[in-house]
Amino acid sequence: MVVTPETVVRWHRAGFRLYWRLISRVKRRAGRKKLSKDVRHLIFRRWRRTPPGVLLGFTVSFSPARRWLSFLHNHREAIAAMDFFTVPTITFGGLYCFFIIGHDRRRILHFNVTRHPTGAWIVQQLREAFPYERATEFLLLDHDSKYGTEVPVGIRSMDIKAVRTAVGCPWQNGVAERWVGSCRRELLDHVIAISESHLKRLLSSYVEYYHQDRTHDAAKVALELHRDHAILSHRLPLPGGGTTAGFRIHTCRLAADIAAGNESKDSSD
């Protein structure tokens, strides 16, 4: 039976979900006890009768959202964000990818992969990202339990101000979230990570492509036209002898157009 790589990846994702669904059923349920139906109905009745913008006597103001957007816009050159995302392995395990991205140029300042993220490991990644001097003034992070109290203390010791996003508001860290989405669509949805070192090599190739070849702004496309087509069509090596041909490298189309234009010019001459 011959199948496409997309089919293999789809089967792996389905098996990963099924595996952890079965594990969650076998394991003892953790966390707080489930609320009774009477309590849930009471909460919903209270919620329906509460006027919009008012909850338990406190007025909810929507101006903080505008203030947050103004903060991101006015201090864009002095802001970096860090976050985690998980990647399933071929054995249905999980790898944690940590990265720091700058808001000014959308560049990945640092990334690494681990199976067991701890506070000490995260602080070490911050030291590697900013080894000599303060490269950013503000560092955005969410309320992930992996950070604990050690990570905020480590950030303050580097003379960087840690800015927490609100709970359940990923839009406040939109730059990091968008990069995770791009990485998944253009790389992780097309490959299966074998090990920690394998995933690190894949991400290293993708980050190099992201910085050098990927088009980030339509207004900058014209600036890429003068680049040599051999550079634009360069394919980054991947483990196992493959290349980054699976990436959605939009500049390859520009390279083809440039090459065709040069050939037609030579033939006319």
C-alpha cells in the first residue's frame, strides 16, 4: 500500500489523540470535584440576570484592552515575548518548544526543545538569549505554571521588566501566537518529530528560512527582487537528506520569475 506523507501525518495525529484519550480514561481524575447541577444552574441564572458590563457589583471597564494595544504599539521596539508550544513525537510523547521573539523585527531571538521544562531550565534559556546586556526592556509571558516564581525573579535579575498577559487572553501575546501558527502550518503539520534532537534540527532549519527567505510584509516583496535567484531558491537541508521544499517558500516563485526574465533577456540580446 502506497500512501502520501500527508496521510501518514494525519494517521499519527489521530493515533496521538486516541492514545491520550485512553490514558486519560484509565488514570484517576485529578483536580477539583465536579460541581453539582444545582450549583451550575445557579451560576447560569446569576449570569443571565446580570446586566452587561456588571458582575457581582463591580463595573467592568473595556478600556484596558485599548491601553494594552497602545502599550504594544508604542513600545514595540523594546518588547520581546516568550512562550511554549508542544509537539507530539512518533512514539506519542510530547516535546516542549520554548522560544523568544522580538516584536520589532519579528525575529526569533532564541529557541530550544526539552522534554521536561523546569524553572531553572527556562532561566538558563533566558541567559543564553540575553548573555551580555539587556537586549529588551519588556518581556511578555503568560501565567504558565512552568514559570513558577523562579522565572520572574530571573527576569528581574537581568534588569528586564516581566509583563504578564491576562489569564485566558492569548491575543495579548499575538506576535508569539502567530509565529506558533506559522510554524505549525509550514513545518510541523508536514513532519513527525522522532526525537528531541530531530525536532531541534527541524526548528533550526525553519528559523533560518523564517529569517532569510520568508516574506513577512507584502510591502517588502519589491526589496527581494534584486536578490540573486540562486539565493532565493536555496533549499535548506533537513535531517535524512530532505530539504525545506515542504515549506511554503513564497520567494521561490519570485526566483523563478527572475530566472525566466534573465533567460528571456539573454535570448533577446
